[in-house]
Amino acid sequence: MSAKNLNILLCTILALWSVCTLAGPKIQTWTTANGASVYFVLTEGLPLVDIRVVFDAGSARDGAQFGLATLTSGLLDTGAGQWNADAIAQRMEGVGARLGTGISRDTAWVSLRSLTSPKLLEPALDTLREIIQHPTFSATDFEREKKNLLVGLKQREESPGDLAGITFFQTLYGSHPYAHPKEGNIDTVEKLTREDLQKFYQHYYVAKNALIVIVGEVDKAKAESIANGLLSGLPAGDVAPALPKVGQPSASKTERKFFPSAQTHVYSGVPGIKAVDPDYFPLYVGNQILGGSGLVSKITEEVREKRGLSYSAFSYFYPFREEGPFLMGLQTKKGQSDEALSVMQKTLRDFINAGPTPKELEASKKNITGGFAMRLVELGADRGGRRLAHHRGDLGRRQAFLDLRERQRQLLLARIAEHAATGRVDADITQRLGVDQFNRVGGLLDDGIHQRPVVGLGGGGAALREQGVAEGEYRVRNVTQDTARGLADGLDRR
């Protein structure tokens, strides 16, 4: 394709996208007879539906059996009802559907993407229903998946970044359920039994502990039928109890771990914000200036550009249901870690004391709001549109998650202007980030999310063509999955 034709195509895509998203989605909600919360968004233009069933069953529910939630989630699609893993994959393959499972510290989920033609959608729903309601947890599958997890944990012992990330969370969260790695540890996983997984599933995979998100070209009656069918065989159960509150450190603490590596991984941080924190906007904008905008951020400028102490340096807020970490990090060669850490801490302290300049604030606003067009182009190049879904944190949870591109941009501009005008960007950074309370350690941050590979990819093209949908259009206008994931991620931490 020539450059001219490519430009015309991209302009056409952007125009179509803006027309489709200006109004924003209408969210309909209800509760099923057995107590599951349902959120439904009707989209038009493509015969697709995305479904995400979320359970409050993340690794924070492991108790002392670290790795239990991860292993339970990992076995869901290895066998259900009368089907083994191969049969499940073949069923999804045959109708061009995508099935996925995943886990974070807060939640576990099962997701489905399917075309809406009844002869394609119904078999996919039947399979999803069996996976949710009747996972087999067979002894053979359990031993295989447990062995695979243990192999991964042993490999993790050879990664200084992973080990430092684990130490960071342990130092920051102490005895809180967020402290341990979601995959568990070798000693805890070795003790897990098939019966442990069955008990965990029976306790947490219940209707009242579930959230269903449906986004796509189906009417409300069909959405109600889908939601009722998916969880009809589950007991009502109970909502999982609230997690313990996260305590703020009273003083700073430094952990040093030796590892025979040419690079030193350095992390520094404090408990930050919840997923539904009302101050998300000013903190997000402020951190964009401090360390969230890559090579143009203050931390990168001071650590890398001026002193050459690290190739990359960063800072981010990671919102969880309870306070997730605010983290600053870098990698540097041996012998430079103290200097690099000192520069990074001083940069934070100076930013807290002085705040952003008007020029920096304006640049940050433009960077945030101007990035949507580029992400749209990335979506067109990303097979299945998954990359766009990973930007769900950009606009600050809940309602902002639910709005699509133009509405998001306008909302964000208004909120940024409001907070900037009242000085909240400076005030919230100052209030939330007390440098003297920072915990410091070395490693690669665990982002809190484990996503299993999807199955049923090969049949997608044929099924799309059968319904008269060009594959290129499917990739570029892949909006339902983004909305479903954003909806679920914003609401499951309520």
C-alpha cells in the first residue's frame, strides 16, 4: 500500500471512529436472580460481543497458600464438563471465538469474544458456561499445571529484576495480602493439592462474588439471557470480605539483596492510591511530568540525560482495590546504585517542593489527551486489538473507563483544568508522596496481572468472512473488547 493510500485509510478510520464514539456508551445495569452484578453496553456496526466474568478471587485471597488463586484460574480452561483442553480449544476454533483467563492481585476473570450469529455465538457460550460452572480440575491437568508453575518459579529465581520486585512488595506491604507474589513461592506451591483448588473455587467462584460485563451488538434481552445462563448453575454464595486496609510506613526502609549480575535494579516507593481514588486525575497528571512520560520526564532527564546513570528511569501509580504502590525505578551498573537512587529521590523532593511549571503542566495535558490518535493507529496494527485494552488506566477508573475516545478526551481536559486551576496537582503530589516514608529495594516491578494465552484464534478469519466482515475492519474498529475490559477493571474494585 502506498503512503498516500495509507494516509487516506487512517484518516477514514479516524473519522469513522469519532462518529461512533462522540455520544459515549449507555451503560445498563441489573442483578441476576442469584446475585451477580451485570453491566451491559450496546454497540452497533460490527456483529461482535465481548463478555468478561470477573470474580473477587485474585491472589489477595490466597491466605497462606500463596499461588492458590493463580493455579485455580489456570486450570479453568484445561477441562470442563465432558471436554478436555483440546476439545475446548477446538470448539472455540470452530466458531472463531476467543477464550481467555487471567488473574491479578484483586480479581480472577474469564473472557469471551465471539461473533453474534447464533450458530457461532451459542456454541461459544455453551463452552464458556461449562468452564465457569463445571471445571473438572482433573488430577492429570492439576499435576501438569502445577509442574509448569514450579518450573516458572524456579526460573524466576534466576532473574534479579523479578526477585527485586518481589522484595519490593514484601517490604512495602508486610503482612498485607498484596505482599506475596501472585504466582506464589516454590515452597507454597509444592504443598498445594487438587482439593485445595476445588475448595477455593467453591468458595470464591459464586454468583454474588461475580461481576459480568457484556459489550457488543446484542440487545438487552439477549444480554440478560447470556448473563443468566452463564451463572445459572453457580450457588449464590457470599461476597468476599473486604481486604485489610493498607498501612502507611512511619519511616523509610532500605533493603539490599545481593545477586551476581552486571546490573543493579533499584525501586523506591510508598502505598499510593486506590482504583477509585477521587484524586486520580491530579496525581496522574503530576506523575506524567515527574516520571510517567518516558524520555521527556523529569526523572529521566536528571538520571539519564544529565548524568548517564541509567538507560531508563520511571515513576508510576499502580491503583489496586486498596492502595496500590507509587513506584519509582531504574537499572544501573554496579557501583552507581547509591548515586542513581540519590538523584531520583532528590528529583522527587524538588518536584514536591516546587510543583510543575505552567509550561510543564500544559505539555503534560497535551501529551495525555493527544495520545489517543496514536493509540488508535496502534490498534489497527495490533492483532486482535489487545494493546488498546492495556491503556485502561489512562483516564482514571470507573466512569472514565466507560467513555470512548472523544468523550474521554473532553472529560479529561475538563478535569485536568479543574484540578490545575485549584492547585490540586501540586497539593495532591505533596500530600501523597512523603519522601521520608519511601521504601527502597532493587528489581523489576510485578504489574499485578497474569494473562493466560487465548485459544480459538485460527478460525476467526473464516468466521468473520462468513458474516461479511473484512478482517482489517475487525482489527481497526475493535472497540467492544476495550470497553468490556475497561468496564470490568473499573467496576470489579468497587
